[in-house]
Amino acid sequence: MSIVGGLDIHRKQITFDYLDTVTGQVRRGQVSPADREHLRAWLARFAGCEDAAFAVEGCTGWRYVVEELAAAGVTAHLAEPADTAFARGRKRHAKTDCRHLRMLLAEGRLPECWIPPARILECRALLETYHDLRAEHTAWVQRIHAVLFHQGAPALGEGTLRTEQGLAALRETAAGCLSPAGQLQVATALEMTEALESRLHELRHQLPDAARHLTGAKVLAARLYGVGPVTALAITCWLGGADRFSSSRKAVRFAGLDVTVHSSDRKGPPGKLSLQGPPVLRWAVYEAGKTHARSSAPDHDYYAQVKDRCNGKRAALSEARKILRQACHILAELGDDALAAA
């Protein structure tokens, strides 16, 4: 490579360090502010350079940097943050710097991540939005229950907030049993849940439509019990692509569903889930694992045995790992066709 370098992404600037292998000259500096316009202007210096490559750490902001590199004809290499930090050795710094990225890339030791197509990135963004909205909706509902209990009001029945009659009863209870501040809390929570439900309704139509137009998602939904369109879309977006994982065990580890073990050089307790990787994928496969609690599920007997021996959560986690392993094998068979339009 005639130009090899590293880019360190910050909110206010992008720090660069690159080497011209022909002249041996090293240049360092900053692109400020960190946005598309200024990065595009800086990349113009590499116009006509047929052999330029830059390494970028896979942290927040990598998407637009990689897109601008590709548009400028520069090869982008996305570095896996944890493995890149480990490659520093014993020296610990606050953040991986651009010089370290450049050296790893030049030596062929850069631990690279998969760079998904733009369509997959868009689907990931939709899934993350849906997951965040669900979590926020649940938090506001819990706040309503907490306010009622804190001020001694009657408890809500199951599904009260899902019907107009239940909402009317809640407002009547709030007016008769809560203080003015408590009534304001409930009214605010109801307004927020109504707005969230409106957005969730839109996404509940967009996500299945996106899953229907993605080959991997269609195949997973058809072949795996408990995997619906949303779960199949999440699995495909984060696990799809040729040669992503050499074994299904690595896919489970990527999702953060593997159990940690004791290590003398770490302070974390053993026997806990690592909880690393995309939370949306972990949530989706866990919900799919819970469907095996149904007596009609093909793996219900195993689920019941684990539930009797441990608990329902452990049983659902065990089924989620099975689903991930099976999905990894199916997507490996499909290869890059999993990401093709159906």
C-alpha cells in the first residue's frame, strides 16, 4: 500500500496518522470539526491514489467515516475495539490512537470487523429504535404503577392501559386518589405512552416489511420455531454474511449469551452472562427462546426439564443459544445470499 494510516474518531475532531510507504513520510493532524463535509474535503488529497487504506475503530461515528472513505476511493478497514485494545499489550491508554491503528494495519495484525451494506445498517437502525421505544414505553408504564402504589391508590388490573375503558378508569382513579402532583405524573406518563405507541405502530409495519424483502430473514422465519419477522431480521442483520463466524459458538459469544468463567486477571464474577454485543439481538433471541414454553413447541420437553431443574429464565436462555447456533448454520449455508433482496 502506498498510503496506510489510521483515523481516531472523536466528537469534535478526527485525528489522522498516515504513512507514505514510497517516501517514508509520516503525517499527523486533525480534521475539525468531525463531520462529512470537512472529512470529504480532507480526503480530496488522496484523489488519484489507487493504493490507499485507512483503519477506523468500530466506535460511534464509524459509519459516515467508512462511507466517505469508500466514496473517495480509499480502502476502509474497520477495527474491532476490544481486540484492538488487547493488541496494545501491557500499556493501557484511555483510547486507541490513530498511530496504533496505522501500525496494526501496516503489519497485517489489525483485528477487523465486518462492514455491513447500507441496507443492513438501515435495518439495524430501525431495530435499535424499536427496541429503545419498547424499553421507554415499559418504563413509563412502570412509573404509573409506582405512583399509584406510592400514594395508596388501587392497583391496576392486567391490560388496563390497553383499552379505552381501562384508561378512563385510570384517570378516574387518579382524580380521586392522587395528589395534584401525582395526577400530573400519571397524565404525563399517559401522554408519553400514547406518543410512543404511535411510533411503535409505524415500526411494527416497517420491520416485517423489511424482513419479507431479505432472503436470510425469510428463511430463518420459515425454518426456526419461535422466530418471527422481527427476530429473523435482527439475527440476519447481525449474523448474516459469508464467513462471518467460523463456529456457532462464536456467534453465541458475539451476542453476549455465553457464560463468563473465572480469570485471575479480571475482577468480574464468574458464572454470569457476558452481556456483550448488540442488545437488540440478545433481546430478540431471548424472546424467541421463551416461545418454547408452549406445549406445542418442538423443544418443549427440554424447556420444561430445564425450568424444573433451574427456572424459566435459564430455560429461555438455553433455547436462545440453540436458536442462535441453528441460525448461524443456516446463514452460513446461505452465505452472502442471506443479505440479498428476496
